[in-house]
Amino acid sequence: MFDHHCITADGVRFVSGHRFSDDANALKRSAPSGAGVEMPIPIRNADRSHVIASERTFFVTSSTWGRCGLLQSTRAAGLLIDVLYHYREQRKYFLHEFVIMPDHFHVLITLGAEMTVEKAVQFIKGGFSFRAGRELGFRAPVWQKGFSEIRVNEREAFLKIVEYIHANPEKGFLATAGADYPYSSAHSGFELDAPPQRLKALIEGAAFGIAKAMP
């Protein structure tokens, strides 16, 4: 059985450069001063205004319990990817991009009118928890309560999120480039769904940015 323990500070949970090996440590030591600054991730439940609508696209982030590195092994990260594709095959969502980090994941998904963002995330997190307990010996709790989501309506916002997801492993000192990280959709070999055609062009003068609190 895998028995996981870790200690976190009360209140805000933090993410910084996550490490799998000494090679990653070397990358972190060689990073320029000021890189990998720890940033808090928002802890909240889904925005109720996003729950029911027509086809919608979301950038979703969720973290492991206590921000422990439960997803750092090949088996755990691979299992979560398998869960993502299992529910994609069941048409619970369209899967555009993803990245599995040691203590959190990001996905960019589109939901049909019959699916809520809360239910979609429940499938992912609950499906992983069940299989990780059975196949890897994980003990509950596995996930931090709640998740964060950003509603994506514009093409430019969609592309910026894709770029953000691809850059996450490099920013976390896990790879020198996103395409080299095996648990990211930036890596070759993953089948992904095309961006929704309904996405609008960004209104001139408008701005879009991913919150700095995101890991």
C-alpha cells in the first residue's frame, strides 16, 4: 500500500519547482534568479453561473490533497491520463489539452449542454481516486476539495491557455521544453479534440490573462 503523508502551511497552499529527479534539481539550480517563484492556487468550488449552459469550454485546475506529490510517479500520472481518455471515449467531454504535474493537473475541455463542469471534474477526480485505490494502493483523501475553472469564449484566450499548459512543466523545472514532458498533451502521440469552432475573436482592446495564482 502507498501511504502518503505531507505537511503544508495553514491557509494558502503553494506550488513551486516540483522535482522528479536530480536532473530536475540541476535544472532548477541553473534557472535565473527569480524563476520558479511560489504562487498560491485559488481554492474554491466551481462558479455556479458556469454550471448549466449550451456547449462550453473550460480551463480546469485541481490539486492533490495537501499538495503532496501523489502524481509524480509514472504509474500515477499514466493512470490519470488513462482516466482522462476513458471519459473522453465515453463522450463526457472533448479533451483539447492537459498536463499532469506532481501535485495538480490542468485540463482544457469542452462540455455539451447536458454536462456540468462540476460533474465532469467529478468523473475525472472520482475515477482516478477509485482506480488509484484499487491499482496503486492510494488511501483517501487523494484530492483537495473543489477546483478552479476559467470559462473560455475567445480564440485568443484558448490559444493562451494552450501555451500556458504546454509551458507548465518547463516552469516547474520538470523538462527543458513542454514537448519533452511525457505527461502533457504537448508530448507527441496524444489524440486531442480540435478547438471549438464557436470561439469568438477577442474584442479589440480587450485583454485576457491567466491569474498569477495558477500553478
